[in-house]
Amino acid sequence: MTNQLAKEIYEIAHLTGEFTLRSGQVSSEYFDKYLFESDPVILSKVAEELFALLPEGIEVLAGLEMGGIPIATALSLKSNIPAAFVRKKAKEYGTCKLAEGTSIVGKRICVVEDVITTGGQVILSTHDLREAGAIVTDVVCVIERNPEGRSKLEEIGLKVHSLFKMEELLSAGNVR
């Protein structure tokens, strides 16, 4: 199913033009992750495939704001592993939590992200989760856009599990 899923993601989410990425890089190609995350059929297939990538012993799926949240939710439904929803910054009112949902303290966490380019947000969130008492060892993502991101994440002790590398999506889209 993985090749077919790559083709479906490419067809629904691949855009061309000029796009500035979160990293500041400019790209002529862009995957609008919200287009596949908002499609229940494709999101269900993504969760099914990511489930096979989850390491043993994960206690909480930590979906990063905002794109990782629907993926973590779908993956939680598939795996029966509780989810936490991680803000970019702890809210300054109410509970003042960084991670909403299930408790992360002392738990083995797998960060869930949609697209990893440089790994910047995963690095920041992993630091915050570790400061909050979580044991963060792994990250799963749907699209690994650039190997630079993987290298930076491995430098902080994360194992990266990606469903697709950018080249795989592009080649799936070029098969007619």
C-alpha cells in the first residue's frame, strides 16, 4: 500500500510555485500537509502505515502543533496509545501546559510530526518535553523533506522514523 499511498499524497497535496518554508528556505515544490491530513481516507491510511513504524514501548504519542495533531490523533485511534498535543509555547493562562491531553511526565514519548525539513520545531519541542519530564527517544513523520533534519535530530538523541522521503513522493507522482 505504501507506493499507492505515496501516489495519493502526491496527487492531493503536491503544489508547485514559490514557497518559503518554515526554515526560511525557498522551494518550487510544496506538500500542503493539511490537504492529506484533512482527508479521512488518506489520514487513516497514513496512520495505518505509521503504526508499523512505532517503536516498542512508546507510552504517549506527542503531536506537535499544528500539523502533528491530526496525525497523532489518528495514530492514537489505530494504536490505542494515548496522545498529547504539544504547543509551540506553553499557554500563559488556565493550566499553563505545554502538552495538553494525557500526562507526559516520566513516560516514553514518540514525537509525531507531519513534515520534517530542518528538524527545528522537533528540536525545540523535544527540549521542552524533556524539561517537562518526558523521555523522548523517537520521532515519526509522514514526510522527511531533507536529510539535514534527520542529522540534526539524531544529534539530540532521537531516532527518526519517516513514512516517506521527499524523493519517494516525487517519484510516485511522476509515475502515471
